[in-house]
Amino acid sequence: MRAALDVEAGPAAVGTLVGVAGLLFLLEPLVGPVPVGDLRVRPVALSAVVLALGFGLGAVVFYRRGRRLFAFAHGVFGIAWAGVVLGTATGSSALLVGGVVLVSAGCGFLVGQSRER
């Protein structure tokens, strides 16, 4: 008798995005820039974009499961990471600093929440 593998689509998609982001990050020293449309993009930059998408999707998945704190955390970090990515890509120091500040504030909020529990 074979046991069925119970895989839920939402968490599996989030895990896949995080895994792809990690793989792209690890490939950075091994490969050069890859073509994306008319651009040539370093794998580490693609890794950051995929990770931001993973955080965003994680927010939706946790929200739909009623895990509001986890959804909030993923949403904040998704927005912050997107700010870091966009700030770096466009040369906007305001977006970059805003993303870093948001990551720091999100970490502080989560530490505060963990102390209350």
C-alpha cells in the first residue's frame, strides 16, 4: 500500500519560490548574468526578486489560514524586500533606505510580539 503525499498548493508554492531564490543566490559565483528579456541580470538580483515574491505569496497563504501575525510579517518583509530590490535597481537611495528601515521595524515588532506571548 502506497502512502499518498499530502502537499498543499499554497505552502508548496511559497517553499518553491524560497528554494529557487536560494538556488539563484548560490549560483551567483558560478554563472554570469543571465538574459531576462533585453536585460542581462545577475542571479543574485533575480534571487532578491523571487524572495520578495515568496514573501508576498506567504502573506496571502498565512492570511487565508487565519494566521494574521505571520501574514503581517510576510507582508511587511515582502514590501521591504521589494523596496530594497527596487531601490538597488533604480539607484533610489530613498527606496533602499526605506526598505532597510521597514525590515528593521518589522524585526523589532516581531521581537515585541514574541515577548508578549
